[in-house]
Amino acid sequence: MSEWNLRILESPAEMGEVEELQRLVWPGNETEIVPAHLLLAAVRGGGLVIGAFDKAALPRLIGFVFGFPGFYLTPDGPRLKHCSHMLGVRPDCRDHGLGYALKRAQWQMVRHQGLDRVTWTYDPLLSRNAHLNIAKLGVVCNTYHREYYGEMRDGLNVGLASDRFEVDWWVNTHRVERRLSRRVRPSLDLAHCFEAGAHIVNPTTIDVAGWSRPPSLPSPLPPTPRGMTEREGNILLVEIPADFLALKAADPALALQWRMHGRALFEALFERGYLVTDFVYLSAEHPRSFYVLTHGASTL
């Protein structure tokens, strides 16, 4: 794809473009779309919409990030934060670093506003989102919400409980600054984790019997989740499907099994004091995805 330009969006016409792009990114249900007038009201109330436009002769909007101010409670009273609500990229423009570029621009603007915390939610079973949020942006997570949005009817979410991670992006920390620096961060792999004493708490099995893989679903067959092992440690690995959306399309019952498995597992680990601090994606012939959890906030 061609290069892009990023800019802050403020006009009614620009918000109309963002509204239309949402219909392409989250198809299937108009009620899930944030309308242009609400985007405009949020921006005029201190919110932020950043758009990405390609550099073609007739520039088009190919991505956006949207958020607004909010509050969280501390022992000293309410404190202001930025609530990042949406990040969307045209399907034909993905896997080129545009989502990362939009979040980096958001990071710069939020710090300029004098804020130190950004929060947002995402489906913890989506490995693409986890890799961006955890590995590349440096967010952390110890909060799991059941049915965060209630019943959702768009094409990506229909048929499953809308469970979500709520992540924390502490934008002024050394951890985040290193992730967003121009220096390339070495990739984390399983060998690094095992050398540090990590173990997989939900070792998966490949349940071939009774499951026929459609040609559209890439190898390998999706693993069947098992219960959490009782062994604990300072560093844990939790496996999720490498391509949950393909799994859901091919086997909705197995997708639901993974949702319930993830819910029980993450709730138990967060209650025990574990924190999601990294993510490992193995993109070899047989892709696999793992969350890295460490015990206690002191690991930051």
C-alpha cells in the first residue's frame, strides 16, 4: 500500500468519513456504529479523533483512532484519563503498521494533554489485537469483564459473549516509551520465557476426531482447551487460538468453549495477582499464540 498521512479530525465532513469507515470495519449491524454527530460532540468536549489518509491523488480515509476523556478513582480522589474507544483500519490496508502508527500518534497527543493513563477494551482471544496492544504498545492487564457490551450483533461479534480485557497504557513509563521508540524491540519467543522459568498453564490438545477443517481455515487444527494446571510460578504462559475468528467461523461450538475457558482462566489468574505483561506469537508453519503473565505489579 502507499504511505499515509495522519492528522487530527475536527470537521463534520471528516466525522462522516469516520462513520462510513466503521461500516466497513465492523459490518452487519448499524447500531454498533458511532454516528458522526456523536464523534463531533466528543471531540468538541475534549475527545480525540486521529485519521490516516493514503497519499493517493484522491486521498481516502484508511484508518482512525477515537477516544474521549474519562475518570478513574484513586485514594486521593478522581483522576483524569483518556478512554480509547475505537481503532479501525480498512481490511485491505492491514498488516502494514498503520494501527501502531495511529496509536503512537494518540500516545503523543494524550501526553501533550497532560494525562498519564489510557484505557481500552478488546477481545482477549484475538491474537492480532493482543500482539499490537501487549507486545508492541506495552499495555498491561489484570481486569477481565464478562459481557462488557452485552449482546453484540455486528459480523465480528455476533454469537459470542462480549467478554473483554480492560488494558492500562501508562504512557509516561519507561516500559511504554521503549516500546514506542524508533529502535526495534527484539522479538520475544517461547525460548526466552522457558529460560526464565515460565510454563504453560493450559497445555492444549489437538482434537482431530469429529472436527473437519474447512479449506479456508489455515493449519493447524485449533487446539481444544484444557483446564488450568495447579502449578504456579512468577511467569506463566496462557495459550489462545492463533486465529480465533477463523475458528469461530468454522466451529462456533469450539469458539464458545474457548470463550468460557478463557473467562475462567483469566479471572482466576487475575484474582491470584497475575498481570498480563507480554505476548508471544509464533508465525511458523503452525502458528501459536501465548499471553505472558507475571506475578505482581512489581514486575513492571
